[in-house]
Amino acid sequence: CQLVSMCDLAVAADVARFATSGINVGLFCATPAVGLSRNLGRKQALEMLFTGDFIDAQTAQEQGLVNRVVAGAALDDEIVRLSAALIGKSPLAIAMGKQMFYKQLEMGLEAAYQYAGEVMACNMMSEDAGEGIDAFVGKRQPVWQGR
């Protein structure tokens, strides 16, 4: 549960279950609480942390712990599909976006919008953005820098 809560994206098999069960032996799962509190709603995270009860994969998806749930036999294929969708994107844009996403979460709303605007302007000036726009206009696949 702690590991999946710290992943940017997660795919779970339909038979997967998740818990922070340390509370059952008198240990509050403090480090798992960090990831849970940043992925689930406060009440859902606290319920898991206070009860130690397991949630199934579907509930984990509904609460935001995982992105997708698939049959166990389809897990590898789904991970390949999701990975392929990411691999086809600009590595620079993905890296900038990930950094911006997590940094803005720590800011107030006004500062977050200011920072996001700055990142977007910098991204727009990158070679990858130029290539992506040219490829779109030319109806071709982009060739990203660093590939």
C-alpha cells in the first residue's frame, strides 16, 4: 500500500488488496500515511490508517490509490499499454510536468498558478514543443530530443 501510494501511476490486478495494517498490532503506519494522505481523501486515508482494514482493487481505484484495475491475466498487457502511451510523449515535457505538478501542490493557489504559468512559458520555448507543434501541423509523428 505504501509503495503504490508513492507511485505516479499505478495499475492493479482485480484481485489486489491494500491495507495499512500496522494498527492491528499497535503500530500506527506513519510512513505509509505520507503517501496515503497525498493520494486519498483525508477521511479515506484515516479510515485505512485507523482500522487496518483491507480495501479491494476497485475501491482503491475509486479512492484514487490506483489508476486502473484489470484482470490479473491482463496486468502485463495493460502496463505495456500505459507505458507505451508515456514513451510516445516528450521526455522533457513529462519531466517538467512532473516536477511542476508536485512543486505546485506545496504552494498557495495564486503562487501555484504563477509558477505553472512560468513553467508553461519555459516549456513552450523548448525544442520539443516546437517539434510537437511542427509535427501536428505537418500531420506526422514528432521526433523528440534525447531519443
